[in-house]
Amino acid sequence: MTNAKRRDFRAPEPQLDGKSILVTGGTGSFGRRFVRTVLDRYKPERLIVFSRDELKQFEMQHEPGFEGHPALRFFLGDVRDDGRLEMALRDVDIVVHAAALKQITAAEYNPFECIRTNVHGAENLVRAALRAGVRQVVALSTDKAANPINLYGASKLASDKIFIAGNNLAGVAPTRFGVVRYGNVIGSRGSVVPFFRKLLADGVTALPVTDERMTRFWITLQQGVDLVLSTLVLMRGGEIFVPKIPSMRVIDLAALMSPGTAPRFIGIRPGEKVHEALIAEEEARNTYDLGDRYVIAPSFRFWSADGLDPRARPIGDESFSYMSNNNSEWLSKGELEALLAETP
């Protein structure tokens, strides 16, 4: 395994001073880090946290750095409610869409709820953004949307298609939609690291692993935020941006967190993959290499490569795929240890 390069994805930096920005799912792991990063680096006119959880909004309002900030606004609402979304988007320049139902097993057992939030919510946001004249919308996607086998991934694929098609629906309107697709976020709520830590704190010695072959892409929360921010500069509308990030084996993580103890293999859960894909082979013909990331171009006539970032080079290989098991970059034991040390 080769050592993985730690990319920060900060370049190019957007100009957000004086802008009005709204983040859906703003009280989640990504939303909180996004809000903190924007307030630390820029001077937005308004930064609106849109979410449906009043308790999390209350707690966030009283966190150091957030409490009393003149640019920060909190807006209770659900992406399922198009009228509430349209009201929230008045005079907003930029939207970052992070709201989603993300738990694979929960989606399998509650399909209607998953579709209402992830698919209908995407449709509502596209319609509301077009009516409100928002300039840019960046939607967060997932590696599970590439060749999906579970409902969560399928719903996010549908969501991605809706946002990409939004550029066609915009016509002469200025609104542009883009997508950012990345893998598992280390330390985010519901991810494997806090799950393993809770089990160990509860006295479990053999950590549960679904399959000994299982590999995953990994990205830090800050890398995800920086990727989204730089996408605001790079996007022209309709692209899916995919970062170059390292892979890791889940059994290596389990061995590091519970040394000297063999994991307990429990079998693959409903809708779970052994390896994840960020770019499927079928997407290769439309994929460009931008150095620190890939961009999957839309197939619509409205898009052309003219004006794309000058670093961009077409992949030129229709057999190309970007999978967690065929990745050229892997986290070493030392890098895994460093990431765990940085993760609260």
C-alpha cells in the first residue's frame, strides 16, 4: 500500500464576502463544520442554517463562535416542504444542500421516508431555487450513488440526476446546479469510528466487521467542506466533482482501534457493498482529471468542455473506474493513527 497524500482542496478559494448563503441540513456534521469554516474565513452578509431539528438549532446557536454572530440565521424547515424552502431562499445567492436521510439500513426498511427527503426534497429545492433566482446550488452526494445497490444510493443517484437536469430547466435563468460526490467521512455522526468507539467504551472487545474484504474511501470533514467551497469556483453547471481520496480496509481500522483482538465477522447487511465506487466504468467517457479531483461532465447538449478548468484532461479510457479497491492511494497504519488522533 502506498502512502496517501493529504489534500486540502482549498484551491481555488471562492469570494463569499457580502454573499447570502443557505445550507440545508445545517445542524448536521457537515453543516456545522461548513458554517464554522465560512464564518472563520469570510464575511457573508447572511449565513442561514436550514434544518428541521429545533433542539439542534438551539444548541448550535449557543456554541462558541456561533452565539450572537451577526451574519448567522436559523430557519426551521424541511426540504419536503417546497413552500417553506422558497420562503427561506429569498435573496439567497448560494445554497449548499446537505440534508438527506443517510442510514443504509434505515432506508431499506423505511423506503417512503427516504424517497420523500432525498428525491422529493431535491426536486423541491431545484424548483424553489429557480423561482427565487439563486445563483449557485451545490448538492452533496455519496459514493453509494455510483452503481447503487441500496435504496439510499439509488435515491442519491436520482437526486444527482435532478440537480444536473436543473441546469436544463433553468433556461436563460442564472441559476446553476452542481454536485459533489465523496466517500465516508471519518468521525461524522453515524460513521464507523464513533460507532466503534462507543462499542469499546461499552466493553465490547471484538469489533463487528461485516466482511474481511471490505474497503472504503475516506475523507475528513474539513476536506469535504473545502471541496464544496472550491467547487463554487470551478462549477459551470451540471458537473459532478469527485475528490481523489485514499482507501482503507475496515479490518485494518478495527485492528488499530482494538489491538490484539480479532474482529467479529457478522456478514454483509442489507444493501451493503464490499467495495465502493466513486466513478463507475459507465461514467468514464465523460470524466476529466483536474489533478486533485475528477469531474464527471453531464451528457446534456447545454454543456461543453470549452471554458473548463485548464488543468482538465479527459480520462480517455472507457474501462476506467474509481473504486475503493482499485485505488492507487491507501492509508498507511501511521496515517490511520494520525486521522484517529485528529478525530474527536
